[in-house]
Amino acid sequence: MVSGRSRDRGQLILVSAIAIAFIILGVVVVFNGLLYTQTVSSSGTSGETAHASTVELEIKQGIGCFVHEAEDLEDTDEEMEEIKAFAELYHQSVSDSRSAVVDIPQEEISINNNEDSVDLTYIYESTDVSVEKTIEGISGGDCPNKGES
């Protein structure tokens, strides 16, 4: 009789150990899934924020090179059309390469004759980030290759 009881205890300990192992394994899987979800959700936002800050630099350089090439801004329709064409091309370029939109409203573009510079407002929108910013005083000095003309 004594041997029958110890066998039952041994089976009970074995079944309990297996149950505890499955519970621990389940907790580890759930915890790992939570960490993975948190990492994935936060990494997209930081990438979009970095791209939003890059947009201002790209706009300043693009318009800056136009101002550098124009040498003497006179606020003519032709110059305004060139800037609007750049704005449209940049809008298309960003829309094609990312899930974001950059809009430079035409009514927010102004040419300063006295300072040979351009002021404009741009709007950057993605699923995670929305930015509206005014850039003032974009000049030929903002062109990265101004010495190569």
C-alpha cells in the first residue's frame, strides 16, 4: 500500500511541474509579444519625425539653389512659376516615395526683392506626424553647391 501512494505522489508532482512549465512558457510568449508590439509602434513614429525634419532642409536647399541661379530676384511671374514648379515636383516626389504629403500652398510663397530671398510655408502630413512651418529668408546661401555654377 505504501508503494501505491508514492507512485500517485510522483505522478502528481510530474503533472504539476508540466502545468507550471506551460504557464511560464505562456507568460513569456505574451510578454515577448508585448515588447515586440511596443518596439514596432514606436520605431515608425521616430522615422516619420526624422523625415519631417529633413523636409525643411530639402526645401531650403531646393529654393536656395533657385535663388542662387536667379542671382537677382525681381518677383516676376516667371520666377514665381519656377518656385511653384519646384513645389509641385517636391510634393510629387515625397508622395511617391513615402506615405506622407508635403504641400507648399502657392498663396504662402513670397519673393523679397530687397533681400533676394524667398519666404514660404509648407505643410507635412503623414499618418503619425503633422507639421506646418514657415521658412523665412531662403537665399542663395542655402544652396549646397552654390560654388559650382
